[in-house]
Amino acid sequence: MDTTKELALNGNGSTSAKQEKKPRVRRQYGTLPTANAGSLQDLDIPAKIDTAPTSFDSLDLYAMFCIASDGSGGIYVKVARNKYASLHSGKSDFVAGGRCYRVVL
């Protein structure tokens, strides 16, 4: 019996032709431009902060909020049901719940 394909034994006792894996082609992504402190500009964005606190659970995804009613605690974005990201540092963290103030640009 002369065959050109290798036969592999399956777990159930039957045989099948062994298929060769094709190598994965890695995608080429572009990089973000770098910026140094000399090329950065100050940005003043007029934003409005809600006067009444709201529950973190009632915020929509990607809604901006802050911890303090005067905006002194920084601005954050809700990125998941129980996760937020800081716009200042870009770092994210988990939250169990709490009160916050909506920010509208």
C-alpha cells in the first residue's frame, strides 16, 4: 500500500489524512507618532459637570465622569460595567460602585 499522505489515528480509532498547518501571517500595524514635552500644547475644554451625583452603575459605557463636584478629582471614563479609565494617566481600575458626577463636553 503506497500512499503519499500520512494517515493519523484519531481518538475514536479511525484514520484521517494529516493536514499541514499554514504559518500565520502577522499583521503590520502602524505606530503612533511620538510627542515630546516641547511639542505639546495646553488645552482648555469647556466642560459642564452635573450638580447632582449619580450612581456609577447608571452611567452609560464610555461616559465621562468625575469624583468631585468641582472637577478637582480628575476626569474618568467608564470603559466596562465595573471598570473605569483615567483620562489623565490612561490607567484603568476596577470599581464596585459608588457615586460620581457626569461630565458633558
